[in-house]
Amino acid sequence: MSVGTPTLRQDAREKVTGAATFPADLVPKDALHAKVVFSNQPHARMRSMDTAAAAGAAGVVAVLTAADVPVNEYGLTAFDQPVLVGVGSNERVGVAVDVSRWEADHVAVVIAETPEHAAAAAALIEIDWEALPVVADLTEALRDDTILHPEVGGSNTYHTLKIRKGDVEAGFADAAVTIEQTYRLPHQEHAYLQVEAATGWIDHDGRVSVETSGQWTHEDAEQIAHALDLPLDRVRVRYATIGGAFGGKEDMSLQIVMALCAVRLRDLGINRPVHCCWSREESIIGHHKRHRGVIKARLGADRRGVITAVEAEVWLDAGAYNYTSTKVLGNAHLSVAGAYLVPNARIDSHAVYTNAVPGGAFRGFGGPQGTFVAESQMNRLAEALRIDPVEIRRRNLLEDGSEGITGAIMPKGVTLRQVVDACADVASTSEPLAAAPLFSPIATLPAEAAAVRRGRGFAAGYKNVGFSFGFPERCEAEIHLHGDAEDEVPVSADIFHGGAEVGQGAHEVFCQMTAEATGVPRDRVRGHFSDTATSGDSGSASASRLTWMAGNSILGAAEEAEKAWRNGERPAVGQFCFVAPPTESLNPETGEGNPNFSYGYMAQAVEVSVDVETGHIRVDRVVSTHDVGKTINPALVKGQIEGAVVQAHGYVLSENLVVEQGRIINPRLSSYLIPGIGDIPEHVESVVMELADPLGPWGARGMAEMPYITYAPAVIAALHDATGVWFSEFPLTPSRVLATLSDDAATDSLFF
Amino acid sequence: MIPAAFDYERADNAEHALSLLAEHGDEAKLLAGGHSLIPLMKYRLAVPSVLIDIGRIGDLSYVNDGGDALHIGALTRHRDVETNELVRSEAPLLARATSSVGDPQVRHRGTIGGSLAHGDPASDLPSVLLAMRGSVIVTGPSGSRELAADEFFTGFLETAVGPDEMVTEIRIPKAPGAGWSFQKFNRRAQDWAIVGCSVLVDGDTCGVGLVNMDIRPVRASAVEAAVASGADAASAAESAAEGSDPTSDLNASAEYRQHLARVLTKRALEEAGKSSA
């Protein structure tokens, strides 16, 4: 048996020895080097650009501009972004290509003998810009004084989702208590260890090829093919070892421009590969972030805490381009009422263009924003009614057969009640909290018993597994079984799969599932991954979907290969494309529809210590409880839980991206503070439950985003428990915590 | 993020280092552990055309018993200071503060003399020198001179060390029975202090050095005076930010730093009071 065992991940040795080759390690010997020139203009129209000096500079081979791009547009869900901003119309493009809407819009690519030559030449490019009004944030965007994408419509608010369920007025009229609050959510930077890097070349079959790191090889290839006007089969994308993605490599960074370089070099008769690696600063400025936003919410409940109505209005700052904003918005929309029975609801959610860094995919994909509000509202309700936070959830939880917020019956296997109960049990939430332990010497401060308050917080939720809202959801796998004609059973197997190994351990899991499905021992399974030339379309490494979707594709391919094996074929080849149950986009007026086919359920209990004289917070204990359906690899599941908690810890406590007038002020890891080893929670207890998803492979559910999603509201609730003060925005930097504590009249006497 | 080009010279001993300094003048900088200078060079805040590497001068790494004071060679690494038995028994405040500098990698490379000569208000060790009323031996072509802590730090990243001089020794008065405390607040463990505070209470005298509360390392004179006149910790600490001029940045506003100075000083005075023999 391979599924369910903590096999050593297939890339463990190469990663710990440093032998693994990330994209920046793969610089071919004869490579040219590219510098991608950013506009550095949050909003401006290009009058002219002079590249003559750059083109004539030492070591320069070519300077590419907008005129070099056949179809100068791209975007995962809408073609609303020029590949290279520049002058000269392009009749095949919908978006005005001479306007920079983001400081990191690309304006040119300099190809030179060395990175130094390329950088020096890039500085010689002269651009005449006509300044346009910068739409700095949601407040300015909602005025619609300046419309950033007139081709999309007459408002910066370019996408709205609605839910109209029951009778909201009646619901609030029935409420004994109403909780009303506005919440503000911050950006978050992905901060993957490995910055964007790529190599472009023409492969032996003449294909335009890019080796990089991403989350979906086939989608990268489609984006390249569109912009370069190439047939899809003339484009090849493969992934090197990927040093983290978290949604931040879902969209294009270097893919299209490096393919463009390869094509133009070929046109010039230069048969050399071209390489580019961004600096950390370029990475932080040059890729999207978790959306910042504002959410107004109202929650009504009867005296027992049973929800009577929910109202919410969500605004996400999409930044300069859509990226995946409309889809992220959908997840915020679905989660903002929580995983509860809500008889009456009115929810309006909007994506809004600004000149800030684009918002896009990031672990949880809108779920963290929506769930933060839903769970903060529920915790405030519990306090208002003096009902235990766990108990009040028990009175409202979705169950099997429940109607979800969009009117559809929940997919079978709703296990939130079991998850909540298990979390409360392990965390002993009904017991009093122990006294504050000493602040550890590494975490900033010694004990000052008089100033330390302790508190406990709870949050629960759900997150869809797989693509939503009718997006085609399929995944291909191919398995080859090897052996002699007389062998009863295969002696070895090959698995060909496109799914991206972004650090989560997907490829090991694919090998384990192949072993399990074929009966071949794990150590006789060989994996061949993430190359459009050898593997079918897997869909992306996102939405907690890969184990679920790839597992089902592998089961199908194994069955096909088994048939071939019984027919005497050697190798016995099985190909399969798994198609998930269909989902629906929501009715534009009522929000009705069945958006998802599977969910994962989670609950977290968090204990914190707060130094009320400095605002410093330490998280002492986290109980993170998850129904994963079936554990494929227990070590990897635990790794995902602890990793997600640490990432969410940074989101709620320390990571403070400052974006002013369309510019990121702190694009460095010395001033954008991700948690270090001395800052993360002292104890994370992973509680893993295996309550099968009826449709999951071996019963598995997705789980990679879930431990992230409930952490912020749980910490905020614990902070309230400790201090008596509710926070409706974060990160909880010490100065913000201190200022909020001292602003609150109720706490004045306590602290000052 | 890449330093400008420079020439490299290695000094065999202090005399050699001084003659190289005399030769290259203002263009040269001394390189010890490299943990202050190299980051500055990477940011191009320092652009020396010559680096004189004094890191291999072995005879400037020592902790000696000088009678009333500890004599510590300028090139003694942080790790060797924090683990030195003499330092731990005679100047435990220095041992404690040194143990909170950076992380183990930094402490195995960085030196006490380099840290002090850098004159960084955000560094931990200047606050100790101020609180313990230590001094610095500076050696130049015409011999050595001893500078008290209060004379040593003159401005932002500026000290009283002349262009042809080098720090050769640090002297820390012994304070075996004194009460002491080192407090440090940072946004992230092992980062630079947002604010820090060193306190030494020895009988009636009290020394308070602050980290990151001005453009140079400063003493909280008003607190020292209040303690000397019999004020308790809480009321003495109220004047901790008096006369200070901390910066505002993304990590903390000046007002928040001033608040932290009061809180940390109160805690340090209380802890020092308890540890006093």
C-alpha cells in the first residue's frame, strides 16, 4: 500500500543537497540575457519611445518593443493587458496598448550578451510620457472620474456578483441582535523563495519553448500562442523545479516575453537561448498580490444565535488588470456569509480597477477575505449573545442536504460539524485558559506578567475544491505499465502528468496514487511531469484541486492501462481525461446556481499572548483541524497545514505592503516582513480527519488552502478575548495594536 | 545591491593597518567582521575605494582583566564576548546584549570594535557602552587615546575616530554586583531593534543607554537623574524619551518609538532593581 503512507517525496534528496535545478539555475552556456523594462508609470500614456541608444549600446543584440508583439494583449480571464506597452496601434487588440496602468507594465525587452549589458542599455531607453490621473485606491476608483478600462465599460467597477435569497428585510426584522461592521483587508505578497526566472529557445522540433516555473503549463502555452499568434502545437512550456508559487505564478510574468525573445532571435538568424531572472524587487513589484478590499457586513440572529439574515457588500481592489479577479471575487462572494444556513441574504460583490498592483490568485483565492468577515461577524455575534463561540456555530452549520448560500444543495459529504467538534475537543475550548507562559527570549520581549493578556479564538469554514462557476474542469493522465508478455502483473510503471509540483509534494502524491492504482510498488513508479511536449493538460496547481483531480485522472488512466495489459499490450498504455461534475455560473440577478462540486471543511482554535504595553502578539498554540477525506501522504498533509498557518500568520500579524499612488513603497524583504522562525506559532497541532468525499479519489478532499483561511479571524477573536477590543483590520502590527487598544475608551483604564 | 568596485589590502597587524590608512587616507575603510560595512557598501551608502582587511589581526582579539575594567580587543567576535566567563561575571549586561545581536552566524563574524566604530544608533552594543560608562581606545599614528562613551558617538554613523585612526580596545568598568537589564523590541525576532534599552544600576548611580532613539546612540540622562534623585522605576521611565529624536519609518512612528522607550526603560529599571545585589 502506498496511499496513506509518509513516503519520502521524490524530490527530497535533490532539494536538501542543493542538486535541484530551479529556473535561475538553468542558464544555458551560450545564453543571451534579457532585461525586462518596467514602465515605472502607474498611469501614463506613452507619446514616444527612443530605443536607438539602447540598441547601439555595448553587448546589445536586440531591443524589443510593442511593435514586435503580433497580438499585443494577454490575461488569464480577459485580454485586458498589453504584453508590451508602446506606441502604434494594433488592430487585433481590444485594450489601448499605449497606456501604462501599472508601474510594472512592461515597455521593452533588451537582449544582450550579459545581464550587465542588458541593464546598462535599458537605462538608455528614453520615453516621453503624458501623465494621466492616478487612481490610487478603491475610494478614488469608485468616483469614476477616470475610467481605466473604457474598453470594458463605463465604470471602474467592472464586475458585480449578486445573491438575493429569501426576504432580507424580514430576516433582520426577526433578528434579536444585529452585528454591523466594515472590515478592511490588506494586500499580501506571495514571497516565494524562488523569484521569477525563465529561459526561451527554439527546440529541436522548431517549437517556441519556455522553461520556467508556473502553475499550469498548458495555460502558459495558450497565453504565449495567443500573443505570438502561433498554433498551440508550436509552443512548448516546461517547468524546472519550482520554488514556491501560492497562486503568484498563476499569471504570466516572463512566459510571453521570453517566448517573444526566442521568436525574434530566430527571425534575426541568431540560434541562441535567452535567459532572464528577476531580482526580488522586480518580483515584488512585478507580480500580483492577494487583493486588498473593503467589506461591509450585517448579520442578524435570534436570541439563540440562529442566523436570520446576512447582508454584505464586497469591494476588491483588482488593481490595473483583471488577472483572476473576477474568479477570486466569486470565492469571496461565496464565503462572506460563512459555512452556515442562511435563510435570507443580500450580497453584492464588486471587482474594481485601480492603478495599484493587480490582485490575483493567492492561496485561498478570495476565501480568506470572505471568511475573515463571516467568522468575525459570527464571533461578534457570539459575544453579543454571550453564547460560546463553538456552540453558536453548532446552531448554524451547513450539513448534508443543506441548501448553500446560492440556493443549491451542498455536494454530499458535508462534515463541518464533525470538524468543529473535533477542533473544540482537542483545543479544550470549554476549559479555562492557562496563565500566560513567559515570552520566549527569541520573541522580542521577556515576561512582564502585568502587561500580558491571554486569549483564545475560534473560526471555522469551508473552501471549494476545484474550479468553480462552470469553468471547464478536467485533468489528463497517462500511465504506461511495463513487464514481459508472460508477467501476471506489471513490474514497473510510468506516469505522465502535467500537474505542477510547486513545493506542495504533488509529484510524490501522483506517484503514490499511481502505485496504489496499478499495484506497482512505489519505488518502481517513474514520474514524467510538467512538459507540454510529454504530458496532457492537467489544469492548474491551484484551488486545492490537484490531489482530487489528478487522483481521479490517475484512477481512470490506471483502469485504461489495466485493460491494455489484459489485452497483452506491452507497454500497456492508458490515457484518461477525467471530467469533474459540472458546475454553474451564478444567476446574475439572484446568485442562484451550483458553483462547486466538492468542498473541504476546517476549524481552528488559536491561543495568543498580547503585551498590552507594546502591542506585541505571540501565538502560543494553534489547533488546526481538517477533514482531508483520505490522507494520501501524512507528512505532506502536515507540511501543508503548518506551512499555511505560517503564511497566514504573516498575513494577519506582520506583512504590511504599502502601496501609495500606484507604487509599492516597500518591495524588499527587509521592509516587507514575513515571519521568521522566531515569530511563528509556538505549537501547531494538526488534527487530520478522514471522512470520505464521495467523489474524491480514495475519498480524498483538497486541503492545501484550508488551514490558511480561518487563521486570521481566529487570531482576531483571540486578541479580542485577551483585550476586549475587536479589530476590523490588519496586519496587527504592534503600533496598530497599541493605537487601537488605547483608542478604545473601554480599555483606557486598563492600560494607561 | 552590489557594491562598487574597490581595492583590497590585508593588514598583518595594527601598525600595518595604520600605515595603510595613512597611505590611502579618506578613500579607505577598515574591514573587520564585515557585518556593518558590507551592507552599507551594498546599499552604496559607503563607497570606499580601498578596503583594509584587519580581520586577520589575531592579537586584537582578547578579553583581559584590567583591574577595574575589562579590556576587550576590538576584533573580539560577538560570540567570544557573549560566552566569555569574565564578561559574564563582571559585565553580564554586555554578555546579554551581545547575545541578542543578529543571529549566530552574525555573532560568529561580527566584532565588538566594528560594531561600535560603525556608530549605528540601531545597534545594540553602543547602548551598553553608554550605560556602563565604558570607553574606547583609539590608536593613530601618534599613539593611542581613550575616549569616553559620551565623546565617542558624534552623529549618524559617525564617531570620534579620525580618518587615520582605528579602534583597538574597548574598556568596560567591572560591575559584578550591579543590577542590570537589556530590553529589545523588534518587529521580527533577530531583526534590528525598533527600540532597545540598556540599564545598569550600581548603588546610587544609574546608566541608561537607548537604541534607535536618535541619529546617534544616546543616553537617557533625564532618567539617570531621576533615579539618582530617588524616583521609582515607573516615574523615572516617564522621561525616557525626553530630548530624543527618533525616526519614523514603515516599522514604527517616532511617537511609537518614544512610547516604547518609556515602556522598555521602565521594565529595564524594574528588572535591574530586582537583579541588584
